[in-house]
Amino acid sequence: MSDAIKHECGIALVQLKKPLSFYKEKYGSAFYGINKMYLLMEKQHNRGQDGAGFASIKFDMSPGQRYISRVRSADQQPIQKIFKIINARFQKELDEHPGISADPEALKKRVPYLGELMLGHVRYGTFGKNNIESVHPFLRQNNWMHRNLIVAGNFNLTNVNELFENLVDLGQHPKEKADTITVMEKIGHFLDDAVAKIYKTLRKEGYTKKEASPLIAERLKLSKILRKASKNWDGGYAMAGLLGHGDSFVLRDPVGIRPVYYYTDDEIVVVASERPAIQTVFNIPYEAVQELEPGHALINKKIGGTTIKKIIEPQEKRACSFERIYFSRGGDAEIYEERKNLGKALFPLVHKSIEGDLKNTVFSFIPNTAETSFYGLIGAVQDHVREQLHQQLIGAEKQNSEDLKKLLSLKPRIEKIAIKDAKLRTFITEDSDRDDLVAHVYDITYGVVKPTDHLVIIDDSIVRGTTLQKSILRMLDRLGPKKIVVVSSAPQIRYPDCYGIDMAKLEEFIAFRAALALHKEDGTYDQVIDGIYKKCKESTDQNEIAPANHVKALYAPYSAEQISNKISGLLKNDSVQAEVEVIFQTVEGLHESCPKNLGDWYFTGNYPTPGGCRVVNRAFINFVEQNNQRAY
């Protein structure tokens, strides 16, 4: 049911701590690392549909031998595409040299991609075009091994223009203003600077240029480079990078907006955006996978092991709650429990909506991502029924056998109401025809809903409400319930995200449109819009360092319930006969359910960085001026 939201990207990094021959002997294949990278990327495929990329570095190669390889794809099945390319190259070599598979080091010298250090990325673009040039990893090449830099990340920065100008002031000429390029060149600048300084010192110590090269790699301090490069970054990020000589890093933003998890032992270092991906691929327990703390970097030295370094002073942790509600796979033990709690927290509101009439209520969910929250809601229903029965049994002297029979027979009516028809494609472009086709994307189950029933459908989130209005409500109404209750496990989405989720324009949000409609009804529209616009313009024109979120004033006069009621009215059209009510999670319920991920700016407008407030104010200016463009 949810309107499609573009996800954050996903990263995967693997460093093999042993020679390839070790993995050949123990696991039966020199391709152990590449096979694990394929699985890590596929297990995070939910985070990327626009493209995928893979890069590898071979250790200890002689001059003249290729040691960096990269492959990217923007095809419909990008992960399968890039590994098909990799496997075809391997197979060609194995066919031409049948005995070479017994010698991993010889194989490494002959084929690309087979190395000890690998970086993978799945992309869901929130900025820029969806073409091969936008797909990570990005590569900055140099003849000096340690100046080669490969970068990929799950991130979005709010101050790209400022960072771009900083690069220009440093004398650089970046080829474009995209945040990935800007970040890579920023790191690259301080990498070049560090290499030059170390080389100067080594020359004074009497080393030749040839002798200096491996010593530079040993003396490079990645933590110092990252500290300088990230000094002015504003946004949410999990940034991964490889250096040509074999060092690597993963850096997390100081608020912890974007997720990063890692595992290390005496054989391997692995990093990913999702904990279950690491658990599943390496068959390790939950406790073995660690979360990288905000403002810290995991740094792997080719020689010297793995360390965790504080790069930026951590702030109050405001990890993205949307990760827990919608994006991350529900296989994570914590996320699974949190999603159930989100559903459970909604029961009092649902119980009030159906006026306590559980006997005449059917419960279901759309889409499949809402299933876990549905279990939580049903669990709360069952708890309520048990409590009612308990209270009846306590009052034994007042027992009524008929009342007890009713309670004993009462249980939530759970039905599979909608099944998506994967074969159906909306191939007609005219809007009138498309709406009718979209309304039939789901098959529905007839005969389980009575005219006296409430039909309660839980969703994970409602952003724009377009799909709900144009197809889902019409579809559910065909079942003939007296009331349709749509329940969102997420609170009302009122403000744009600027840290990696593609929610950039205020006017697209149904909650924003509902607030506007309420102001129009009250005759305060022009006054409020002009007042907010004036403050946003002043703040933007003066380039305030830490501006306020002036858009909060739009929602201030109304309660969450008033806005929900208006949303219900906006979404119900004349063709829907049933009464319609839309219920949203409360912010308090969200925080209780997801206590470790308190990032809630899309619901509350409380942005964790100054750049967030600049973005929302700019988005409001765009709305008033009818500029159909992103605010970042």
C-alpha cells in the first residue's frame, strides 16, 4: 500500500587476512571472498535497485601488474550482471588453463577481481541520474599506489555546494558537483597532502623514491586524513574507502543517522549496512556483530590489523527510525521486535476506532513489509481478550455463563485480504486508464468481510497517499465493509528527509496537504503561508549557520488527530461507499518501540544537523514559488 520510497544505499566491505591459498585449503575455493561479497550484496538488494558496483584490490603485486579492478552496472538486475561479468572472466581463464585453480596465487595474477580487499555497493539513487556514471564505487586513480582511492557510501550531504566551493578554493577543478565526487576529492586532497609530507620526511631520512613508497603506506594515518576531510560534512553517512596499497576504512556520521555493522576475526574483516546480512552470510551469532559507533571509523591497515578510531566528536545519537520501520530487512532480532512493538502500540487507537467491536472486525495488512507490525497488533488484540476474560473470572460471584461463552469464543478475525498480482503490469500511459489498472494490481479475497464489519488494514507508512487514494481504498471497498480503518505503523510524515531517503518535496506529503486544507477552512491560509515564507527567505538569504525549522508553524495550530481526520477526508473519494478512517502511530509510540533509533525529523521536524533545517526551509520556498526542484 505504501507509496514507493527510494531506499538508502547499502555497502559491503570484505578484507581477507590470510593468503588466498588458506581459503582454498579450508573452504575449497580461492573465490571465497568474492562469493561472500556476492551474498552480502544480494542480502542487501532491498537497499538498491538503480545499480550495483564491485571493486577489489590485490595485495603484493609487482609493478606493471594490474592490482585494482572495478565493475559496475545500472541494469535491471545489476548485482547478477556484475557477478556474471566476473564469473565469465574467471571461467575463461580456467578453461584456458585447467590446472591453474590449484594455484590461487597464480590465478590472482592472471585474472581481475580476485583480490584480498573488496568493496561492494547497491545503489538506490536519491540524487543525480540513474546511469552507470552515478553508480558506486568511485575511483580516483594515481600512479602512486597509496594515492589510489576507491569510495562508496550510503549517504547524503546537505552542504554539497559549500564543500564544492571549498575544493575550488583549494585549487581543484572537480568534474561535477555530486556529493560522492565531492567527498572523494575532499578525502583525496588530504590523502595527497599526507603522502607529500611523509615523502618529504623520508627524503630527509635518506630514502630513495623507490624505497619511500612502501614506507609511506606504513606511515599513513587514515584517521588523521578522515578527521581533516570530514570536518565540515553535514549529513548522514556511512562512508567506505579503499587505498591502492591495501588499507581501508568505514566512517559513520557523528549522529549515527546511517547504519554500519562489522565483524572481525583472525581470517576476515567484514562490514555491511545490515546486521542480518553479516550473520547469515558468515553464520555467526547476533552478539558477534558489532555496531560502529557514531563519529567513529573502522580502519584496516594492510599490515597492522583493525582498529576503531574516533574521528568526529559524537553527538546525541539520532539513528534513522525509518530504517527500523521500513527499509532494513526484518530478520534482525531487534528490528523484528521493534516492528511488532509498533503494531502493538497502535491497538488502543484501533480499539477506539472500532468502538471495541472485535467480533465484527477483520484484521489484515498491505503490503508484505507491514506483516511484522500486523503480528504485533494482533498480539495486542489477544492480550486484550485475555485480560477481559481474566476480569470476568475474578468476579466469580457475578459470573454470567453466556458472557463467558462469548469471551471464550472471541478471537481476532485474521484474513489475507490482498495478494499482489506480480504478472500484472500497468502498460497504458493515459492517467484515466492507468488508475483503473493500478486498482487491479492486487487480487482480493471475497466472502470473508460482512456488511457489518470493520476492515482494519495495517501499513508500515503512508507518505503521499496516492496509491491508497487511487487504488487500495477502492479495492477494499469492493468487499463491502461498513468501515475501512487504515493504520500506519509510522507517524505522519510531515517534513522532507535530506540524509539519504528520497523524500524531498513538501507538497508530496499527504500530511502537508492536510494541514494546508485545514488552514484554508479556517481562513488562515494566506497569513500562515506568507509568514512562514518570509521567515524561510530571511533565514536562507542570510545563510544562517543554525536556522530554525520555520515550517513547524504550519502544523502548530492542529493536533495530530485533526490532521489525521483531514487526511481521511482527502483520501476518500465519492466512489468509496464505506466510512474511512486513517490512524497514525504516535511519536511517543515510535520512540517506545524503537528506543535506540530516535531519529524522527520526518515526523517532528527536529533535524539532527543544521543542514536539515536549511533544507526544509528551502523546500517551503520551493513550494511557494512553485519551483519543481529538490531542496538539496
